Amino acid sequence: MSFTPTVLVGPSGVGKGTVLASLCARFPNVWLSVSVTTRHPRPGEMNGQHYYFVSEEEFDNLVESDGLLEWARYQSARYGTPRAEIEQKVAEGRAVIMEVETQGALQIMARLDKVRTIFLMPPSLAELESRLRGRGTESDESIKLRLQIAKHEMSLMDEFDHIIVNSEVAVAVDELVNLIGLSTGEQLD
Ligand code: 5GP
């Protein structure tokens, strides 16, 4: 059985992490790519689990050695998807999911022959703002910038194969399960 790699896109604060954590807990065959980033860890974030936290120089080396499937700048940091791990997990038959912002998703679509892209939408911008504020991880300035980026990202939603509105996490997870084909063990292309 081979799964089409899935890219989950959506503005910061929409709940990608929560939805994916719930999915991974239900389906052990799902493998969530761990990205590299030059941003500093938030309290509670673990190196190798949430991200690989690297220096600017280490990131440069990864870019130069073609170690990243895609990478993008977001706010003042760079984020990228390690290429070798993805290839290995796809070959092992794992249901690979990459969580990225939109520029990275467009690069992956250009680079992989087969990929499924899903845009996770907030019910409204007001709700997105309240989720970002409720998370308590960002400064006011960072929240404003993230909301600006969110508007731009949402204007690109038609570029992606599917849209899921994250009003209720359990419902969004069920939609994701159906799109990936995890419930039946078969793919729905
Ligand atoms: P955060 O700083 O909130 O963890 O992530 C900021 C943004 O970067 C989010 O939209 C997240 O989806 C995105 N992101 C996380 N990892 C990657 C990656 O490997 N590549 C790209 N292009 N974006 C990523």
C-alpha cells in the first residue's frame, strides 16, 4: 500500500498542530514530517519532536546540499522540510504529512509528481485572531504580522486540492481521515 504524500497548509493559529496531533494519535501509520527552522524554540518545544532547531549556517548548508524538499522565510526565520526523511518514509509505506506555509506548499507541488494538498481554513478571521491570542505564544506585534500573512495565504486557497474549515477539531480530523483514505486503508485520489 502506498499513500500519496499530503501537504497541510493553513494560516498560523488555524489549528494544524491540534488536528495533526489528533490524527497521529488515532493512526500510527501517519508520519508527520519534522521541519528544520532557524526560529527559537517556544517554551515546551522539543528539538527533534516539534522542529529541528538549527543555526543560520546549518540551514545554509542544508539548502546548498539539496537537503530540503522546500524551504521558505516566515517572519524573520527560515523553515524547511528535510528531503531524505520524506523519501524514506514514503518508501516504507507510511502516510506522510507535511505541515508548511503556502510558499513551501507550492514548491512541493512543483517538485513531487504525486502530492495531495489540503488547506485548513479558520471559520473567520476574527476566530483566527482569537485562537492566536488564546495560544499565548506570540507577542502583539507577531500576532498582527501573522494575521497579515494569513490574509495573503487565504487568498491562495484555490491553489490547493481540498479545503477543510476547522470549526470543530473532531470534524476536521474526520474530513482529513477521509481525504487521506485512512479509514478504509485505501486511498481516495
Ligand atoms: P510556527 O513559527 O508557528 O511554528 O510556524 C510558522 C509557519 O511556518 C506555519 O505556517 C507553519 O505551517 C510553517 N512551517 C512549519 N514548518 C515548515 C516547513 O518545513 N516549511 C515551510 N515552508 N513552512 C513551515
